[in-house]
Amino acid sequence: MKQALFLFSLTLFCFYDLSAQQDLASSRLKTIGSGINVSWLEQTWNSGGLYHKKLNQEDFNLLAFAGIRTIRLPVAFERFYLSGNDEEKNALISNIGDVLKLCQRFAFKLILVNHSGRLQIQSLNEDEERLKMLWAMLEKKYRHVSSSLLYFELFNEPTLEDAKWLPIAAGVTKLIHQSSPKRTLIIGASNYNSIYELSRISPLLDKNIIYTFHFYEPFIFTHQGATWIGKQVTTTGIPFPYAADKMPKLNTEAKGTAGEKNYLNYANEGKKGAVHDKLMIIKNWSKKNRVPVLCSEYGVYRKHASVISVCNYLSIVKNELQSLAIPGIIWDYDDNFSILAGEPKNKKLLPCLFP
């Protein structure tokens, strides 16, 4: 009888503990609000950027005016923290510390993202151990920072299949929560934080987790002319939303690629309704599994998209996310997907971002 009572009490305790964790993650989600990515410390090809203080009080004043409440800070920890020289490592940590102080001063949240990491099938055991070592170090380093201020995002845009990625994520989660149980973690699914892959997974047992996805659809619009993507996005001048009389001709280099199919279907995909329908996929998954979800990236490559189309897109996605109570974080502040009008040094917001 005593043993049965003990087991019942233990089960009840575990249930309430998981429920409390879930409530914590859900309440934390509500405080994220609108956010902005700051592309800077993840740029593995630009170590010189470590010695440039990108954010200051003027930037935070501007972002606060735009209604931003969260900074998502992608960081190439493996390149600059684990493999960098002492000078690079010290500069990296100094920059993160400066951003933390500004977030505290302006009552912003900060999401620290492990960006540009390696998780490859051919070296998976080694990569997993390195990931665990990294997060053990970061957990200890930032243990003193309030868990209501600082969130950890374990790995940006994993490409491993979820059957392999999720057990690794569960292991890292357990490691962090052993010492920092109240630190809310952010985890996405495979295929580059795909909204579709996320909608197919079962959430982890740990409940102090916010699940994330990236949203760049329709891709033919948001990444038009992006040379690092390839021929499928070589058609430029595409408007948003779709307007038949403003559509450019299909670039000959895009013929025979996925870009041709996307171009022919753009009348269906390049509209508010299509954005809504796709976001509903993840909203329904969130409701079904009773877990919080976050859109940690959405935005438009600025080089070939008109300001009007960029504003149309950002406004529609933001409004759709807000209607579904999903916080959204724009990519990015002042780089290739900038929310600024004109030269970044002028620090002027796009007109659609005024409150």
C-alpha cells in the first residue's frame, strides 16, 4: 500500500512539474512580442566584424520605437568560441555582453543562437559531443543571467533528419536543464527549421521548450536574385502580392528548376491567403500538442524587391502571425534583408515599420 501511494505521489509530482514547465514556456513566449535578428556574429567569413560594435543605444531607441521587444542574436560559436584564437573569443564574448547589457537597459529579451554549427551524418558522434560541450560551457557562462531575459536556441536550421536530430536535441536539453531548469530553450525541426517538418514531429518530453520555424514563403519572392541560392531564384522584379501586369518574364536560367514551377504557381502562392494557410499548419500543430511556437525568421532579400513589395510582405506576415498569437522575428536589422530605408548608416526605418 505504501509503495502504491509512493508511486502515485511520484506520478502526480512529475505531472505537475511538466505542467509547470509548459506554463513557463508558454508565458515566456508571450513576452517575446515582435523581434529582430541582428546579422553580425554568425558571419564566419568576416572575423573582422568581431571588432565592430554593431549595436548601441541609438539602435535600441530606434528598435523600441518600431515596437521591437526581442533581439535574436545568431552567433558562430563553433568558429569563434570553440575554434577561434584568444583575441576572437574575447571579442565575441565582449560583444555578447554588450548586447546583454543593452537588452537589460531597454527591457528587451535576448535569444542567443548557436548558428553555423556542424551536425553531419558522417561525423555525427563527434559533432554531437562538440555540441554538448559547447552548451555545457555556455550554460555555465550565462547561468547567472535571468532566465526571463535570456533564451538559448540550440542549433540554427538543422539539416539532419528529425529521427537523428531530435534525440540529440533532447540530450542537450537535459544537459542544460540539469543546472538551469528555468532556462527556456528554443528548438526547430529539420530541413532548415521547416514549418512542414515541425508540423510532423512529436514534441520532446521536456516542456520548458519553445518550438521554432522559419518562414520565407513564397521563396521565389523573398529570395529573388539571391546568388547563394542558385538558378531557381534568378527571376527578379517579382511583386508581392501577385499582380499579373507587374510580373517579370521568367529568367531563362530558372527554366527547368524549381523556380519555374514556383513562377507558374505564383498567382496562387503570392497572396495573403496562402500565407495564412501555411501558418495555420503550424498553429494547428501547436494547439494539438499544447506547445508554444515562434517564427524566429521571416523577411525579404532587399536587393531586387521593391520597397512597396517588401512592406506589403512584412506587414502581411506580421499581421497573420499576430492574429495567431505567434511572435515573429524579422531577418534582419541592417544587412541584406534590412528593415532600414536607404543606407543603413542613416538609421531610418521602412515606412511600414512605424508604429
